[in-house]
Amino acid sequence: LAAKRGVLKIGNDMVANEVVTTKANDRAQLVFLDGSTLTVGPNSEITIDKFVYDPDKRTGELTLNAGRGVFRYVGGAISKTSEVSIRTPSATMGIRGGIAVFSVTSTGATTASLLFGASLSMTSNGVTVTTTQPGTQISALANAAPSAPTPIPAGGLQQFDRAFQGTPQPAAAAAVARAGGIRSFRIRFFRIRPPPRVAGEFPSRGPSMNRAPEAGGSAPSSLS
């Protein structure tokens, strides 16, 4: 059966395995309880596969699945003790204690840049490449090993900045003018919560991310 889609509102919580998609003039920011954030650029799609967090021990697990688009991850408590895992059609990335930006093209090619922190790794075609040097990037095509780390090219970060800050397309700009200067894109904030924890028990499976399902059950959501 086709998945039902809904529109996420500011402050909404999310359910496990919910798909977040953005359109051309959308941006989103997901805020996790361990203090990490994920910024989702326009024309992007990502799924929160798993999020568990023990606030007493400040440990947990976060796994994301990025289908396409541009993203920025800022690490919280989880990334300080273990790698945050991000899967794409061509690779699996691990981010440890830092800030990284990454993009996934329509063909599944993945490029990730370490801006700050301990390490960024990328695994593809049975090969893992790791960089511990901020200001470097790794890329991978489908069914190919990752590249060796290379310096981020001149202007390479500006495209991410433009995507996250938002520069409306001409048609959108005209709509902004007609609307009296209201910006045509939205930045959304979601707080991702793991399920309630039984005393003395550490959760081992993915979260119920604390958003009540819509009528007819939970479903992927889009920003429109």
C-alpha cells in the first residue's frame, strides 16, 4: 500500500522510521535529545532509522538513512562516545564527535566533509576510508570504493551555505514580493525523543519518537 503523507508542523515530534522530505524552498532542522542537530536542505529525503539515548550515561545510538539531498550534522552527546551512522545509496558514513556536511545526488553518489571533530569515515564496496583532519572530504560512487581524503575545494562549502540559508528561485522570489516580503521557505524544528525507559533498563531498539500517529496510522511526512 502507498504510504500516506502528512505535513510536519513546528514543534512536532516524530515516530520511528518516519521519512522527512523537503521541497525546493523547504529547510528543516531536527533536534535530538542528546543535543545533536540535523539540518535538512531543499529537495532532500532522510529517515531516522534508530535513536536511543540514556541521559544518565550520556550514551546511545543514532542511525540515519539519507536518500538524496544536502545535510549538516552537528554532533551531541552520542557522537562523543560512539560513531553516528548515516547510510546512503552508495555508502555508510560514521561521524565521531564533530560537525559534518554531506550530499547525496540523484544517482546515489555521496560526498561528505569533516568541518570539526574527531573523525569522519566512509565505507563503500567493502573499503573504509577515514579522515581525522577537519577541512577534508571523502566521496563515493555507487559500487565503488571511497576516494582518499582530499581538501575541501575552494567554494565547496558555499553551496551548502546557500542551500541551508535559502536563496529563493525567481518564481519563489516573485511570490515573496506578492506576499509582502514573507520568505518562501520555512525552517522547522523537531525534537526527537526516545521511548520512556524502564528503571535499570537501557533501550536496545529504535524509538517511538513521541509524535502521535495521524488518523490511519503513522506515515512518512513532507514539508510543503
